[in-house]
Amino acid sequence: MNDLLAGLLAAVLSTNPVAAVSNLVVRHTGVTLTLVNPNDPVEKEFQRLLAADDEAQAEVDRWIRGNEPATTPGAEVGRLTLNARIEQRFEPVLKAYEDFLARHPDHTRARLAYGSFLNDIKRDGEAMVQWEKARELDPKNPAAWNNLADYYSHRGPVSKAFQYLEKAIELNPSEPVYYQNFATLVFLFRKDVKEVYHLEDDQKVFRRAIDLYLRARQLDPQNFTLATDLAQVYYYLKPAETGDQEAAKQATVDLAKETIAAWDEALKLARTDLDRQGVYIHLARVCIQYGRYADARKHLAGVTEPTLAELKRRITRNLEAKEAGQPAKEE
């Protein structure tokens, strides 16, 4: 794999190292493990607050999607105007959370929801304060520990993010998001992982990440994104080193099978034709990497999406070079 691809994959995985549990998850997945009476007046007020949060964020998302491209004349003024509109739109939601918590300071789920709202609007320091208060109010609430791990994964120390995710998993070992978050952290912060968990080299770290992704997949087997996150780690694995030539050859064969199997699993879960063709691109790369050139051509033949045409061209050039015994041509 070339350095460009390695960088792109790392960038994809690092976009959001740990996913904070959103208000939607808090409401609908049972992550907080809290039983509530839907007819309770406080609960009704809280649900109205969450609805106002959702409505404001959905409206702002529509504004952002409809905003002028950065290259359009006057776009800078448009961005400033949009930012002011967004701030104005979120202001009543902020005040509503503050008012609710002033009257119900021990409402753990409101602290979690307010923290998620603050995190969404890039006020992560304030979000951390709310999540810490939620953790103090209910130390057995795994969402609070997970969301704090999100904060520490960005701000450090990373070792604290590991610690908090371990606690979230201990409190709710059936939540796949926690394993997925932990796997992503392990992949990204290899130096810290080696120090904290006493692993000798990056290959053992990658295997630790794969194990965590596999545990997440056992709990959420239909998740396409999770399957692709797992498969991408295999780009970084190397066959086990051995002094025996035959054993080394077999290790390469075994790793090729394992890698292709991971991408085949992702292919089964593809949600759209674009998803499917994206996996074909990855399968072609992997097949080229392991000398399976005929299989690579079959996968490339399935790529017809115009947005993937340039990437297909580059991989095809690489394949042709490999078949001719020349250095790779992929940029």
C-alpha cells in the first residue's frame, strides 16, 4: 500500500476518533439503561426539550447544505451571515437546557443531552463539564463514560480515553459502539497503546484493534460502516515473520484470505450501488497486493460509477504495471 492510501485511510478513521453517544442514541437504544415514566411531567418537558434540540439541528443542517460553495463570489459574506443565523437559531435551545437544568440539576439524561448538544456546536469544553456532572450523578451510566472518552481522545490524555471506554464496556458490554470506538482509538494511537497495554510492536496493536472491531461486529453484524472500518485495518497488517520460507509463504496466503474475507463481508452489507463499487475498489487493491491479478480485474469490471472513474483508472494502471513485472504506477 502506498503512503497516499495509508494517509487517506488514517484520515478516514481519525475524522471522529470516538463517537459521542448522541441524543438520538440516548433516547432510543437503551444505552443509558434508565427506566422512565413517560407520563411524568418532568419527562414530558425533557422530551419537548430534546425535540426542540433535534428541530434546531435539523434546520441548521438544511441551511448548511444549501449554503453557497466557498468559491462563489460573496461566499465569505454568506458564511458570516450563516454563522450568525446558526448562533441565533441555537440560542433558545441553549437557554432551554440551562433553564431545565437550573430546575432539575440532578437530571442525568439532560446533562448527557446538553453535553451532546454543546459538543455538536463545537463547545467541547463545556460539553465535558456536563458529561462529568452526569458521571458524578450516575457513575453506572456507560454513556457518560463513553462521551468523556470522546473528549479525552481529542484533548488528551489518551490513556484516560482508554480507561473511560473500558469502564463503559464494563458497564454495558452489549453496546457495539463502545467496542468500535475503542478499536478506532487503538488503531490511531498506536504508541500510547503499546505503552499502556505493553504491546511490543504495531502488528500486535493492529490485531488488538481487529479483535475489538470483531466484538463490535458480533453485536451489530449488519453495520456496513463497521465492517469497512474493520476491513481497512488489514491494509496495515504484515504476514507473521518467520525464518522458514515455506511458513512465511503460508502466512502470506493466510493473511490474504483473511483480508479478502473481511472485504467480502463488507460487500454483503453494501447499502447502495456506490457502497458496493467502493468495496470493489478495495478488493481490487487487495488482490493486486497479493498477486491475484485476474480477481483484481473482475472487481474493477464492476466499477462503473463516474465518481470512481479516476480511482479505477489509477488502480488499473497499477495492475497493468504489476502484470508486466514493472514498478507500481498508481499515484
